[in-house]
Amino acid sequence: MTRITVNVDGVEYSDDVEPRTLLVHYLRETLGKTGTVVGCDTSNCGACTVHLDGRSVKSCNVLAVQADGHEVTTIEGLAETAGSDGKLHPMQVAFHEAHGLQCGYCTPGMIMQACDLLKENPDPSEQEIREGLEGNLCRCTGYHNIVKAVQQAAAAMATDQPEPAREEVAS
């Protein structure tokens, strides 16, 4: 067993884990973060995507010991990053409003990847969205409403940004 300390969704956890334990299994089985789903266990589908130090990773491809000393955000913690008032993250709202899901199995990973995409490119084109999500598979939607949801979230997140400070010009 190996002792790890990981900050997950803003809470620090210290646990003994088998060195071969995948991060997805640690999150689900040890911490009860069942929003992170196991899709393929081969890193092909992206359903298990979480943020590790703010970047998306497929948690079935990361050992829990590799997350030692790092910060993990799951789909459950994403809403908490939107504020302490219990509101959903704008990406979660957009997926709901734009019907960016059907069965919902891929949705947590898709949302986490889409958030990372918007961090890198806050105003992506439709093609850039499709390319940014290509490592996350959905077998139900055909991606049209997923793309719409990401576009809607990008617009909502752009309007939520504080205005840049304007310099006073002396006349």
C-alpha cells in the first residue's frame, strides 16, 4: 500500500492505495465520486475525464499514486467552482438546456473536456469544438447538441467575465 494525499473538489484526502489503483477507481470506490464513470478502461472513450491540476485527463489512464500531491476536479466539484451558492457550472447548464445528452453516460467526461477546451480557446468555432472533443465518444447524440451546448456555454462564460479595467484619459 502507498499513502497518497490528494485534493479532490476542494477537499484534501489521505488514503492508502494499492500502487496499481487507477484514479477513476480511487475516485469512485474510495471517495464515492460516482459522477466519474468507467467507460472502457482503455482511455478510448473519455467518459472518465476529470481535471488534474486544471487540465483534463482520462482518469482510467492515470494511477491514483500519480495524483498524489495534486488537485483533482470531478464533475461533482465543477459546480462548486462556479460558486458556493450551489449553482451549476455554465457548461452543465448549457448541456441541460441544449439537450447535449441522451443516455448521459458520456456527459460527465464530455463536460469536463469541454471546460478544458474553453480554457484554452474561449471562443471556438464549430470545427474547433468537434476537434477538441474528439477523444470523447458519444454513441447517442451525433454530437450536434453537444456542440451547441459548448457554444452556448462559451457565450455564457464570455458574458460572465469581468470587464477589463479602462484607463481614464485626461482631457
